[in-house]
Amino acid sequence: MTNDDMWNDTDGASEGRVAFRARLRDLVLTETNRRRREAGLAPVASPNTLNPTSPAAKELHLQHLAVAIEAAAEFGPILTELADGIAERAGRAGASYPELAEAAGLHTRQAARQRWPKAVGTGWRLYTLRHGHDGAEVARFRSREKALSRGRYALLQGQMNTSSEYAAVVADSFNGVIWACHFDPAIYDVTETALPDDLTTVPAQDSDQHARWVHAWTTHVHRAAEKPHT
């Protein structure tokens, strides 16, 4: 096998994977040539264009190796983080663990679940308190940001209506409260509040515990709104 054959070896990879490898190699070579120009050396079209036993070839391959190792060390964690974020977005879009496993080349759905335990089923629920209502309304969102913005919007829109929302919390798919606020007439704006420990987990909507949670939340909001501002 010649050097050129080695450079183009596919290892039995699919056509798409071969093209992907080629693009990565091109990026590494582009960076190598950038550094060669900075050092006053001529760029090369391929790592195999020089006499394979020449000092110039040795210098080129060492430069190329340094860039490849640096790229692997630097971008490996970045690519892992990128993949994690993509998996979570896929889960929010409705992807299942078997589908994530297939896309990621993992053998089982358990492997996908182990790698991305919060990907599937990830969602955010908005609970609001309304004047004249004993219970909490709920809306579900696939985006954390949309849940938060919808909560703020509901309170700002409701401040003119005595039967509308005056407090809100957003809980994640594990029922943990990630954000809480209420409309404060003293400052005429939405203000975030820190909940006590017994309110940081939202019980199931149809449970007796949920009704007690709503009552405790209502009491907490009223007390927070009554506190004097400094």
C-alpha cells in the first residue's frame, strides 16, 4: 500500500463516512498550511506530495501530527458536548431512546438512556395561580425558555384582570421547580421568588398532595407580596 493509498483508505466505511473523514482531514491540513505560511514555509496540497524520505517530508508530517493531536484534544470534548445538546433537543422533539441509540450507533436503548438520562421526556410545565381559583392551571412546553417567557407574559397580561394569573412556577420533567415568580403590585412588575424546600417539588396534578402544595404555594406568594420593600 502506498502513502496515497493509506491516506485514502476507507477501512470499509460507508461512502458518507468517507466523505466526512475527508472533510475533517482537509480542515486539519488547512490549519497545518496556515501555520506553515506563518513560519515562512510553502503550503502543500497533500501530506504525501513530498519525497516520503526527505527532511522536508519529516518536518511536514510532524507539523501535521501536532495539528491533528491538538484538534483531537481540543475538539473531542466540544463534539461530545455538541452531541449531548443535539440528543436533548431530539428528545424534546419526541425522539425515543431506541431512535437515539440507532442515530448514535449505540447497541441498545439502555446505552442511550445511560448516556443521556434526561433527553427523553424532557419538558417543562407552567403552573399559574389565578385570583378566585383554588387550583393551578398547567401548560406544557418543549422549551425551557418558552415556559419562562409564557409565565412572565401571563402575569404581565393578568395584572389588569382580577381573575387572571398572579403567580407562576415552571417545573422540569422531574417535577423540580426551576423558576417561581409573582406579580407584585407594589413595583408593578413580575418579581422572582425563592421557594422554601417543601415547595420545590410539584406533586402529581391529580393527587391530594398537589392540592396541599397549591395551598402552601398560595400562602407563600401572599406572604411574599406583603413583605415591605426596602
